[in-house]
Amino acid sequence: MTEWREWSAWRQVGAAAVDEVGSAATVGTAAARAVAELARNVADHAPEVFPEPIRDAVDLLLERQPVMAPIANLRNVVYLALPGGPTEVAAAAIDLAERLEASTRLIGKTGAQLITEGSTVLIHSASSSVRSVLEEAKTRVSFNVCCTEAMPIGEGIEMAADLTAIGFDVEVLTDDVAIELVPGMDLVLAGADAIGPGSVINKTGTTALARRARAVGVPFYLVGAVEKVLPARLFERAVGRLRPESLAEVISLDWFTAVVSDVGILEPQEAVALAAGRPVADQLL
């Protein structure tokens, strides 16, 4: 019985699975809400098919979004909740979605203090957390924003368009030019797809920017919520799913000045410790 593949909730899962432009937090939130809706539909209309639709949904999401920590964490919390039935799965997915949304707001308040009057901020690729920092800072000070194109997909161009729509004056730089202009920046901000023990996965080009920033003494902050931190085993799996054609890369946490998170500005290794006691579903080990 596969009629659940015709449900709106399944189409929402599919939309999150193929989103190549959205940030990890945005995609993760949409995916979590879609899985929660799918679980509620299963409970109400087809309890006999549980847990097939739920497993298929989170497995599809991870297959298509292999390095996004919120997706890996969603799959983990769903597998942990499966013994409790579809209602518990829905509750777990909604809880994750709400934590992701709340974390973005908190990160904005935490990171805004790093941006001072008249400063110039370079951002790399698309990140809802970075956008939250910029929006919060804009209520306090005036500053300039430069954005890398983040090719080949151009997430940075999309990010710049979104920022322009809400009142920012953004200068879009090609990736090569951005590296050359790092000495003229006051700080660099980049989001994260996943944070693990000693390393982070983020869009291609992050390493080159980080090295340039370190060489010229410009602070480079990684911006990411606690839900971007993966337990060691899940992070290892995420790294293992990277392919030569992947548009992401692994970067040592040592390249970053600090991590701007929803629980404060942390030393890189402090951020890693946040996942130390997090349970992982047996099926995922």
C-alpha cells in the first residue's frame, strides 16, 4: 500500500529533499515539519503502514541532503521515536523544528554584538543563522555587507537577493575576488552544514576564505546552532557521504575564531562537547 506517496505531506518531504539553495537550518525545519505532518497522516488514515512511510521519508531526506546536520539529527530523533508510534514521531519532529527556529533567533542576538558601527562584513553562501545575525545587528548599527557568489549553484546570489529585499545594500563578489578583498573586511561570517569533532562541513570555498582571513588577521566566525553539532559517529557518516562532485568540504575547526551559537559564543572545541551525550538510534550505528 503506497497511497501515502500521494499525500501532500510526502510532497513536502520531497521538496525539502531537493532544495539546493536553502540553508541547512531552513531545509531541516521544513523537513521536520513535513515528517511530522506525514506521521500525523499515518496515525489518522493508515496506521497499518507504519513505520514504512516514516522510514522512507527520513532515508530519502538523508540520501538527497547527505551532509546537513539538521537532516541527520532529524533522522536520528525519528528512529529513536519509532517504538512509540506515529504520534511520538510527530512530536519528536515538531520539537526539532521548533528548536531550529528558536535557535536562529537566539543566534541573531548573540552574533549581532560582533558587528560594530561602520564595519564591513563578508558572508559566504546562504545561511539563515547568518541572516539572523545581520538583521539583529541592523537594528543597532549601520554597516556594510559583502556576499560571495558561492558558485557553482550561487547560493550567495540568492542570499544577497533576500537581504536586499529586506533593506540591506549588499555588494556581491565573485568567489575569487572575495578572497582577494578579505584584508579590507572587519569580519567574515559563514554558516555550517554540520559540526563534528574537530571539523566542520560547509560549502566549498570556506577553507580558502578561512586561510586568507587567518593570514591577514581578520576574525572568521562560524555561525551554527547546537542542532548543527553531530555526535561523532553521525559526523563520520556525513563525511563519508561526501563525493568528489560534492559542493561541500571538510574544514578544521581550528581555522575559526569562534562559533556563534544559540548558547553563546563558544571556543570551537566547546561547541563539539555539546553533542557528547546525545543518544544515537541503534539502527544508525
